[in-house]
Amino acid sequence: MQSVNASNPAVDPRSFKHVSYLWDDAVAAALPASTDYDREVALLLYRSNLLGADLRLTNYGGGNTSCKAMAPDPLTGRPTEVMWIKGSGGDIGTLKRSGLAALYVDRLLSLKNVYRGLEHEDEMVELFNHSIYDLASKAPSIDTPLHGFLPFAHIDHLHPDAAIAIAAAKDGKRITQELFNGQIGWVDWRRPGFELGLELAQCLADNPGIRGIMLGSHGLFTWGNTAYESYVNTLEVVETCAEYIQNHMGKNRPVFGGVWRNVELPDIRLRQAAAIMPILRGLCSSESVHRSGPMIGHFTDDERVLEFINSKDLDRLAPMGTSCPDHFLRTKISPLVLRNIPSDFDVEHAENREIVESLAPQFDKYRADYQSYYEAHKHPNSPAMRDANPVVILWPQIGMFTFAKDKQTARVAAEFYTNAINVMKGAEAISEYTSLPRQEAFDIEYWLLEEAKLQRMPKPKALSGKIALVTGSAGGIGKAIARKFADEGACVIINDFDTDRLAGADEAFKATYGRDTHAIANLDVTKKDSIEAAFDVAAVAFGGVDIVVNCAGISISKPLEDHTEADWDALYDILVKGQFMVTQAGVNTMRKQNLGGDVLNIVSKNALVSGPNNAGYGSAKAAQLHLSRLNAAELGKDHIRVNVVNPDAVISDSKIWAGAWAEGRAKAYGVTVAELPAYYAKRTLLNEVILPDDIANACFAFVGGLLAKSTGNVLNVDGGVAMAFVR
């Protein structure tokens, strides 16, 4: 391992204005480690997580970090140099030891002896396996030789916006030389791989004593003797780049050429986004190739995005595409900019046909252009063309929409394109932005190694790409259904009119599923404005809705003489009118998408069975059941399926069984409230207690794909009540 000159062993965190200094000596000193090399690995992980926590330093999943240390050879016990490096597909911000690859350095270096040149460099990836030190390693990434051929103990390879802005500038090499007084080397654009590793080593040999290397159009390499020195060196280099750009911003010309359009007010942007996203989602999910289902959307009106999409330079810069491979692998080579759709266009109330007629030709052109791009640059062994729809869609004055296979991928695509905007802004401030040549971009996008990685991706779950709104999903049956759908890959809108219960469900879903699986909405199914607001949440959060489950309920059990008009109105408003209005709003969204959909109505055994003290509830449930049949008959032409699940006596975690309802049913059957579960179980053919998960499983049976050609059906989940048999 080669030493470098230590730079500022004690650093004032306040000296950094454009990056975050997060190192804590106490935390670093307390990291658990049983050996010297374990400590180096622990410090590598600590440093990596700090670097990945600042999106100004690198994107999610982007960049790589490594360390080298002496460790015992497991066969001989003799000390040998080992490199630990982020494995393939990892993220440095969340990196753990299980995500590292560990390789013998001497074996990795010996691969130079069998390298047959640039035309054959892809074959070297499999040979990395002959250098594996730890058999539990993650698969080595394509960046392995880039780190292995540099002789430093700790190395950071990042994609900071400020550094890439210089790397992607027309005069980037000159600027790098002058800005760092020759202390940062330069390597022209080269696709990551074995050849680039050799070029980095050669750059160091030609420029001994440098503290880092700038990769043309790509990113930055920096290093140090220790994890801390590498961390500080990285921050200092990026800070210098960012300060340089900041000092030049707007000096020679206005940012992005100046303002072309005024930004709309936030409430208008959000309203227009909610109205148009289902249409965009439908268009992005059509003409699909190699796709298992519809796309999930993400919307952002971040101020950096608004500055770019409302600028005079939008039409010049957007078609150029991005420069950093990590950017366009996730965003495609260029975005779709919506034309001739003014920000005050009444998307919300205009005829769908009119909107689609304005948008569809723009999508057709984008797909045709992408097809031409593929045909012009493909090789004889290139993978088949992938989906030709845009990932990034820009609507001037409103914001940016991204669509991908799941919410995380769509959100990350938006983050990457925001990074690309930052790069273009910085490059234009100091020089002139340059993107990768189209052939180079194609060779990255359709790289056989990337294709192999895609083929290794796990099979999508049954509801991947689907969006579900389940009413009353903060507890009971509704929560169980939402949880089941989330387990099967769906995005879900958790809602309730009980704000405390909704907050508890929100926290529970965050703890289980993270940030990208659900959104929340306060929803009162008796109020049209509340319903529409919930579907707007679904549209902005994910792009629309595919599954609507009417589960919100109320139960009132009284003898006829005690039943009040208020009781009657409450039952029919929530159960019947609520189901009608929620279905109506859901179908409106589904028709915008033109992807079909499912409506599931959680009704009851009481829709079919007569019982005492149940006139209002039972008749409302019967109305729900017949309304379901009517909707199924009407919506088949839209490929929207309407089906019914009839539960009975689902007591667990259900608000409707608290208080008067349970007391009323117990009184009607001549038992105590405590005896109700056993009473209900004993009267069934299967002698079973029915749980919320049983209803959730029935719902999944309808929407999971196996019953895609079924509509107008009733599925009883009641343990077997003969009187409730439909036929």
C-alpha cells in the first residue's frame, strides 16, 4: 500500500459550506473490532455510510468505497493484503459488512497477466472470482479493478454533482488542472472496467503525489492513508469544486439562460399533478416491452427542477441527455418534455379524450425516437430493445414526473435527474455542458454485464406495480388487507377518518415497509371532497390507483322499535353512499389510466341472511351487494372487475365490535359479549373463528392474477354458513 501526505489531521467542520462533515471521533473509536483488519473494515463502513448520507456527494446506489489491510490467509495463516470493496448493486449510504466483497490484492493484480485488451475486458469480471478472499463475499462489482490497481489503503469513488459538473464541462480538464494546481489528475471518459483501472494506475504513475483523479464526464477518485484521511480528502476536493462553481454562478450569463416561464403556485402545481398523473401513468405503461405490469410514479416540484424546466435553456439541454453513467442508467438517455400543455390547462375537468389526444402523439414520438436510437447504435450481440417509454417527464411550470417498476426506483430516478440538473447548471456556469456521445451512452445502457444484472433480478411479486386504496385501512379488516397487498408488492393508501388511529397505522407501516410502500390520507367516505382528496394523494404519491377496496364500515344492531332515523342515515351514508362515491372516484382514475382495475367490496353475510335486530345494517349490506352487481355489469367494458367478499363475525381489531354493536348481537343471540367469538365459530360448518387476515387472503385471491377474468362474484369467508350460500 502506498502512503499519501496527510491533509489537515484536525478539521473544523464549519469550514465546509457545500458538503456535510459528519465524522464523530467518539463513534469511530467505539466501533466494534476484534482485529486490526476488522477495525479497518468497520471504519470503511462508517466512512461509506457518512458519505452516502449526503446526496451532494453521491447518489443512491452510486459510487464505491474500499479499504486494504493485512489479514491472515485462511489456508496458510500468513499475512496477506486484502481489499474490501462495496459489492455489486450495493449502496454506500446503507452499506453493511454483508454488502462487501473481499479479494486478495496480489491475485487481483495478477489478472493483468491474462488481460487480452479492451475488446475482451468483460470476460475479466468472472475472473474476479478467482481473487475472492472471503467466500461469503458479495459479488465483486465492475469497479473492483479501479480500486485494486490504486495502491492506497482507503479509496473513495463518488459522483458528486460539483465534481461531475467540472468533469462534464467542455474545459473540464483545464479547469481541474488550474483549480487544484496539478494535485488532481485527469482520465478521459472510459466505461468502468478493467481498462479504466489500468488508466487510473497509469495516471498515478505519471503524476506521483496527486490526491485524486477526475474521471471525464463520470466522477471522482480520492484516497488517504486512513479512513478519516480519505473522508476529509474527499470532502475537501468536493468543497473546492462546489465553491468554484458557486463563485462563477450567474457571472457570465444568467443561470440556464434566464427565466422563460413563471413558476405556478404550489397548490396549482399539486392539483395539476394529481389530475394528469394517472393519464401519464397509463401512457407510460402502454406499449410495454419486458414488463410485468404498470409503472409506479413519483412527482417532484423541487426548486432545482422548477428552475431548470422554466428556463430558456431547457430545449437545448434536455435533449442532450446526462453525462454520468449512473444518471442515465436510471433516467434513460433524455427526458420527455411535454409540449403545448399550458400549466393552466384544465386537466381536472377537461374530457379525457382531449387530454390524451394532446399527450399520446408526444409519447408516440418519444418511443419512435428511442427505437431509432436503439437501431442506430446496437451491436450484433446487443440485448433486445427494452421499454421505449420515458422514465422522466418534464412539465414546464408544474414539475417533474418519473415512472418505474416500483416507487423506490421512480423516486431514485427523480433524485438522479435532479443530480443531472445540478451537473448541467454547474457545467454551464463555468464553461459549457457536454454529454456523452450517443454511442457511448448506448454501450452503457445495453452493456451485456448490465443485462446480466437485470436478468438476475428477483421475479416481481404478484402485485408489483399495482396501487391500492383500501378504505378504513387504519385498523381491523382494512389494515389486514392493506398489509397483505403491501406484502405482495403493491403500493397502498392507508386512510381513516380517525386521525389517531391513522397516525398509529402510518408508524406501523413505516416500521415494516419503509418509506416507499404507502401514503396516508384522512378519508371520510360520506364526503365527496374528502374522497377526491384521497385519490389525489394516490395520484401524486404513486400515479393513480388499480385496486379500490370498499371496507370502511359501521354497525348498528337494534330492534326495529329502537332504530332511529339517524341510525338509518348513518348506515346508508357510510355503507351504501360511501361505497358508491368511492367507487365512482376510483373508476374515474382507472379510466384515465386505461389499464383496467379491480373494485372489491367488503360486504357481509348479512347481505344474504335475515336475522333479528338488524333491519338497517342488513338492508344496507344487501344494497351494497346489489350495487356491486350493477357496477360489475356496467364496468366490464372498461376491463374493471367488481367482486364481493362476504365476511362474518370478524371480531379481532375491529372498532365495530366495540360497545353497542357487540352488546346488541349478544342480546339477539342470548349470549354474553365474551361468548360471542365461540358462539359465531360453533354455528359455522367449519367451526372456525374468522380473522382479518382471512378476509385479506380472499381479497388477494381476487386481485392476485389467477382470477383476472372473473367479475360479479361473491366469495363468502364466514367459516361456512349454509343460509349465506349464494346458490
